[in-house]
Amino acid sequence: MIIGVIVASTSRFKRYGPVNSPSGAEDLSGKVIQDMIRAAGYTDHYQLVPDGIETIRDALGVSSADAIIICGGTGLTHLDLTIEAVEPLFEKTLPGFGEIFRWRSLEEVGTRAMLTRASAGIYQGKPIFCLPGTPEAARLGTELILAEIEHIINHIRE
């Protein structure tokens, strides 16, 4: 199974360009996700893109992965557009992912967990997960995803 990792960060993209590895962009969150995917025995495909509705949608459109994790761009600033880019594309939503993510985040960051817009859904037959950009959020979200990814994909393919 291939899990695509799309990191949305305009500042990192401006500094490093379109790299294909978290080490090429000093990306701690991307590295956390990549390491966890590989430790679980899966293959990853990393892509760094600037924030923006079209750039995120373009990255989704060219991915041949079985599932995709998008990290970053879920905050509240005017540049945080991951949710706006992805949620309108969902054919089905997985609201439980965001609910569990926020519930588990509450234990780690307290009531600041209400600010997260972690989200998930199905687009073109594959699960798409949107995570906040911090290494801690990347770890928590990827842990939740990897615990259920095969089950989710099996249901989608039925």
C-alpha cells in the first residue's frame, strides 16, 4: 500500500521548492509521518506544496497513492486553505476521524483542541486525511490513521 504525504506550507515551499523528501525541506512533521508509515510496513510518497486551494487539489489529482495524508493548512489564518480545498471534493465524510483527533488532542493541548480542523473523507475511491502541521499533530493523526487504514480501504473497495 502506498500512502501519499502532502505537506502544505507556503513558507517551506518558498525556501526549499518542490522537494520529494521531508529531509529536503527540514520538515519535522513530514518526517514523523514518513517514519510512522514506513515503520508500519507501507510505502510513502512525499510532496511539498504551497498553501492554496488549487495547489492542494492539483497534488491530489496527480497522486497514485491508495490513501493520502495532507499535513498543514488546517489553521485559522487566511492562508490555511486545506479544508476549503479538500472537503468540497469528499464523496463521503469520515467525521469520526476529526472527532477522535480533537478528543485525543484535548488530553495533550487542552481546550486549544477546539481550534483544530482535522478532517477526513473519501475522494475518488481513496481516503484523504487532513492534519494540522505540528509534529505532535502529525504523530497523533498518523497513529489514528494507521490503526484503521486497511479496514477503511477494504470498506471503500467492497
